[in-house]
Amino acid sequence: MSNSIRDAEDQPLIERQLETAKVTFQIDRYDRLPNQDLCICIDAKSTLPTWLGIKPSYRFFKRQDGSVYY
């Protein structure tokens, strides 16, 4: 695994087919805190309808030891 940093726009999409729906995910490291923890965002999109068209976005922080917190 490479340690290089890419812009959010350059992150590859992850695609999965779940029964009849295609779901895509984009994972981005959008910031690094002074203590070196990473700020991670996962955006999910699909053709499934959602209330008001809102799609989920998950944000969390990852420590150097691999543990995460919100």
C-alpha cells in the first residue's frame, strides 16, 4: 500500500453490485490533525431512492495505531 497522498478528486471509486442496485463509495483522507491522526470521509451513492435524495457520508478519525474515533 502506498503512502502517497492524492487529492479527493483523484481518489478511485469503489463499485459494488448489491442485488439490483449499484453502489459506489469514495474514500478520502481530507485532513491530518496536529497529532498526526487522519480525518477520513466515506461517501456512498447508489441508484436507490433516499429521503430528500440525501446520500450517506461517514466521517471519522484514524489514529496511528489503526484505531478510530468519531
